Amino acid sequence: MPLKLLSPAKINIGLFILRKLNNNYHEILTIFHKIPFYDEIEISESKKLEIEFTKDKEVFYIENNTILRAINELSKAIGKNFKLRIRVYKRIPIGGGLGGGSSNAGIILKFLNSFYNLNLSKNDLIEIASKVGSDVPFFVIDSNSAIGRNRGEILEPFESKLSCYINLFFPDKSLITAQMYNKIKHYDDRDLAENSIKNIKIALENNNLELLKNYLYNAFEKVLDEELLEYKKNIEKLGFDVVFLSGSGSTFVALSKSFKIFALWIEENS
């Protein structure tokens, strides 16, 4: 019987872009938040490493996928090869700003460390994860939320008490993260960003949607095309408490204490 893992999505609650780094990445300031929306991963022993993805019962393959990169980095770090058959049942949309690929990689790293008694510390896992992708370290920590700094890999974990309906809206459009960053021509003020993130953290720790609404901001919303801006306006007309873009898009998140359409109930420790 294959082992089954749940691989959660994340949303960005606040995302500021502060500057371009010398390595062509960007320095950001954000809050990552896990949500109860999952890919399912099945793992069984095999004669070689096999990774496949399934969406709507259709099997497909992703060359140089995040799971493969994570396992390769782990193998380099500990000198051990892994012979596994890994199948990912995708629910989290690719290119939707919900971190599905990063989550898959992080969850696999945590699993391998535990299952094979590798005894890697959390800092060891974070270091390996950061070589795979900027968002991957968030998925190897246990906290449901964290402030993300630099590329997003420097984390300040905390526990959110957010308790509300979270509605996810998926436009029929994928956005490529690198292309979205290339559209950014003006950077956010560091002091303003720090103050906003501090207040968003307070709002999450106290389940205060009103405070959250006052400080919510995503730099990528400034460079959305007219079609997606209109899409967001139409969601806002439905009467949610808060509507915002997650990550570099294209998923929009709508939070409400009472109103749901395509909703997940998120609560403390979910």
C-alpha cells in the first residue's frame, strides 16, 4: 500500500517587493499562510525514482519538477539515493500563486527526513529547501504562518488564529512568476512595508479582518492586466470582507466571516 501525504497550498497575506538583488531575484516582505486545500501525494518503493502527476485522471510529467530537485538536493547533502514511485494528485492549480510545487517539494523533504530517520534538523531542511525554491522552506516548518524575508526563504514563524471562510477564485489564466517580476518597475517603501506586515501579523494573531483589510497589499496587483483587475472588481461586488491576489497570481482570495461561494473553512491550527 502506498503511503499518502497531504500537501497544502499557501496564500500570501501581504506582499511587498523592496528591491532587485544582485542574483536577479527580488527582495520581498510577505506573510505566508497555509490553507486547507491540498494536493495528495502517494509514495511507494520502486526500483528507481519515478515522479508523475495526475490531474482529472490524466497522467502527465513535469521535467525538472520541484520534487525531483528537492530529492536531488537531499541526496547531495547526505550521500543517499532514493528509489521511490511518487504520484501527485494535483488540485492546487499550476501558476496560480498558491505554491503547489513548493509545497510538494517541502512535504517530500519532511517525509524523507522522518521516514528514513535522517535526523536532519529543521535548519538543515530549510537550507536544502532554499536551494530548490524561495517558497519551499515555508513548507518544511510546522507553523501555519510565517513572515518571509529576502527571497522569502528567511522565515519568522508564528501561529495565525484566522478563523473564517476562505474562497478561492481561479481565473482561466496562468501567470508566470518571472514575467510578473519583470513588470515591476517601482519598489515598495521598506518602512511602510515593515509597518504593514507587523499589523497584518497582529490581525492574524487576533482574527481581526477589519485590521487586516486596512493593511492588505500585494505589489503584483499594480501590474495586473485590465481583464484580471475587472475580475477582482467583480469578486468585490459579491460582498466579501477582504479580496486580494495571492503571490504573483492568478488566484484571488476572498475572506469572510459568514459568506461563502467556493469556500474552505479555515480556523486555528487548520
